Amino acid sequence: FWIGVSFEMPLVMMLLARLKVLTAGQLARGWRHATVLIAIVAAAVTPTVDPVNMGLVMLPLLGLYVISIVLAALVGRN
């Protein structure tokens, strides 16, 4: 369930960018903090303590963070 909820991140970020709460620049500048937060979420969501499983969850979430930056930039242009 939580993995599915976490995959809604680009939509939430796009909505926040449309509401002018954040910008693509803020997301791009905060990538280090986001990486640590994504690692913590991936560790909490995975059912085992295996770092490989955590990595399998973390990599798509990092990709979704990059997609969030792109979507925020597209929404911010309008």
C-alpha cells in the first residue's frame, strides 16, 4: 500500500507547484535532502532488511523525484 502511495509523488509535487507552494528550482536544490528522505522511506517500506530490496524501491522513487522536477518546471512556466 505505501509503495503505491509513494508513487503518487510526481502528482503531489505538480499540484504543489501549480499552487505556487514550491518551484522546480527548490526541488532541484533540495535533491540531497530528498535522496536521504527517499532512502529512509524505502527502508521503512520494504518488508525485509536486505539493502538490495531497499535499492529496488529507492531507484524508482529517485526517478519519480526527477519526473517531479520536470513536471514542476512545466507547470511553473504557465
